[in-house]
Amino acid sequence: MNPPAQAAPIKLGPFSKVEGVQAAGIMGARKRARKSIAEFSLSIDIPGKPLSEDEDEWLFHKIETSVAAHHILIMQSVEKAVYSDSGRVMLMFPPGSAKTTYASIVSPSFFMGKHPGFRVIAASYGSDLSRKIGRRARAVVRSPHFMGIFNADFRGDTKAAQEWALSNNSEYLGGGILSGIGGNRCEFLLIDDPIKNRQDADSKVIKTRIREEFEDTLEPRLVPGGAICLIMTRWAPDDLAGSILPTEWHGESGMIRCRDGRDWNIVRVPAEADRPDDPLGRKIGEGLWPQWFKPGHWDRFKKIKRTWNSLYQQVPRLTDGGFFNREWFHVRPSSEVPRMVRVCRRWDLAASEGEGDFTAGVLMGVDAEARVWILDAVRFQYGPGKAEREMFRICEKDDETYKGRCRVMFPQEPGAAGKMLRRHFALKYRPFDHGFAIESRAKHIRARPLAAGMESNTVSLRAGDWNDMFADELCSFDEQISEAHGEQIDDLVDAASGAYHELVGRKRSRVGAGPSVG
């Protein structure tokens, strides 16, 4: 939506934040407050904790902190999204950074006052949090400062903390993300912390339900051109933010085309800066909000890697499963990779569009000194036709790169279906050196030789943007889950184990001794 060219004249209210100021000065302050969310935040008493637990309580303690640089960034980012056509913004900040205060309380109050008829839907992990957020936002619009700035009043016939309105017909509706918010339309959809805790973050069922609720219930509530703001502390690679971000995202901020086909403004502010393009311009290692988070504040959280990477740095990694160790991943630049004696691309197959298992392919080679090199890894969630086309394209590229000496291997499932698929691939890949492997042993047993080779430092990785994805999955692989036939992301594990076995575990005449390949 576009801001109005000129705000309507406002009658001076009976209240003033600074007593004894000349009327012209008051009018000037109110005019500045209508210009931007940041100016507005400086002109009101931002509510913190309520004086009582009564749902109708409208007296609150003031927040304990002043506006910091990252709060300005939050408000500017939200404003940019709302005043863009179909704007999308994703705010990722660590706990305690007051992201909810400025994104979910101050910002919607500003838009509702400034633009008559502005409708907000605010969702969070549960009704309790939604009610707390709604109460604080309601306290802002009930204040005399708000009335003086926008000449809009809280409508007395709508008192519920999660559903209320203003005299200018702006409306607010809040609720738990899984509570089935529906029926209302909105110009602004706010989703603040859709995941409650670690238990929910580790539940594939709950994460799937949250994603489906966002796609099927909440997003359709937007009017054409409406804006979405997703505010969250990251919990898992496949949380709601992770399901939207592109698979090759590595923590960068800025306008990014995401998996939903839309451009999102990604604002990732970790507890400690870890990239040169930090949104706040911090140096690498510099902490967030030093006026509030004193030196040493983050130290105890760094001791638990999973917690530090996800909740505090906003780059969650898959949980270490203990089968592979991150210290075993020796990455070398391409300039140090020698010529290969044998090369193999091994595939692990899936055929689900956008969900379920991945189709994964790992390219591996052996040099003249019998050292194994992991040269490339890919994975994607495509339907059968698109997956086959992408696999064939990669096969052609490998064949060209290694001059016809890259063997491509496929798994063969037991039974008639496996035989039919084998005949299909045998015909399609007839121009290439290819083969099939029947997998009868458990995944963790097939992965042990590769793990042993990596632990003994006889395996290296060629540097590439796939390295983190590959290491994350292998390090998350859990032997106990494998033994129990439980669910885990292990497609790259299967592909890498198969490629290693093809190159090291058995002898093959067609890919045996011969001229080196690049």
C-alpha cells in the first residue's frame, strides 16, 4: 500500500507527553510521529509488563530499554514491506532482542492509526503468546499519546485482547497459528515465533502443520498487495523460515528469491556478526546490542552448538548424530585437487515434489595416491519427470568434464518394481558408463566404511557451496535412528556411501587402471 500524500489536520488532544510545551511544538512532535514507525516509537510510552494479569488491564510498565540500532532496522524493514506491493520481510533475531516489541506491537499500531480501515492478522505459536502481544498492542492504541497523534480512539465495543478495533475502522485479530484463524481478510499478516520450544522444533508433524497452516489458511487471508512479516528465532533447518528460504541459503541478508517464487527481504541479525555483509555493519565477532547484552553474556549459550547456531546465530544446522564428526571434513580449494584415476556419481532416488525425501547425487573420485575426493553433492525435491531431467543433465555435464570416464551408479530396489526401474535407466543411460547396486544392508552399516575413511583422513572435499549442506546432513546421521528404521534426512549419506563403496569397496575392470581424468 502507498502512504497518503498529506495527513489530515489533527485536532490537538487534551493530553501531551511533555507538559508545558507550546501548542505548536506539540503539533510538530505529533506530525513527526506520523512520518515513520521509528518516529512514532519515540513519541509513545511502549508497554512492557502489565501491572496485573487481568485480560482487561490497560496499565503497563514501560519497557526498560531505549531504541537501539537494530530496533530501527526492524521498523524500517517492516515499513518497507508494507509500502511495497505484496511486500515480504523475514526478521531473524536472537531471544531477548525486543523484536516482538517493535515488529508486532509498535508497527501494527502505527499502521492502524495512520491508515483508516487497516486490518492486521497476528499469529504466533499459541493463544497465550498471541494474547500477550495483543494486550500490549491494545495498550498502545488506548494511550492518550496515540489518540493525539492519529485522532483515532480505541473502540470500546471490542475489548478482547486478541480481537479489537479502532474508531477509524482499523481492526486487529490475533491467535495461535494452529488455532484455525480464518474468515477475516487483512492488509498485514504478522507471524511472530510460530514454534514454541525445542520439542515442537523437533517434531516433523508440527512443523508440517505450521507450514500448511501458513500456506493454506493464513496467506490466503491477505488482500491483493498485502504484506507479510515473519518474525522468528530460528529453531531448525526445516522450520517455517527454512521451508521458505532457498535450499542454497547460507545466512545472507537482502532481497532473495525464495522457494515460494517471491522476493523476500531477509534480515538476519545474529548474536555475533559472522559475515562481512552484516545488516548492522558490524565487524565479524562483534556482538549485538552491547548496551544491553554485557560482555560475556553469550558465552554460556556457545557451549551448546545446536542452541548457539539456531537460536542465537539464526543458521540452524541438523543435529549432530555422532556417526560422522565435523572435524573429519577436510575441505581443499579446487587448485589443490589432483587429477582423478577413477570417478563415480552415485544417486539416491526420490520422487516427491517439495516434500519428503530428496533425490541426491554425490560425485566422488580417487587420485593416483588412492586418496578419495568428494567432488560435488546435489539434492533436490522434484517430481519424477523433473528429477530425471535434472539427473540426466548432471550426467551429461560429468561425462563432458571427465571425458567419458565418470561412472554413474543407481540403487536397485528388490522386487519387480526395482527391475522395471533398472530397465528404464539402463535404456536411458546406455550412452554412459553406468551400473546398479542392490542395497540389502542397513544404512548405518553401508555408511561405516566412508566414516572410517573420513576419520582416518584419507578423504577430502573439494571446496564448493554445497560443503555445508553435505556436512550438516552427514553429521546429523544417527545410527540408532537408522537401526530403528526411523525417519531422518539421510539421502546424501546413502549416495556418498554408495559412491565410496563403488570406488574403494570393490574392483571393476571398466573403471580400473587407465588414464587420469581431470
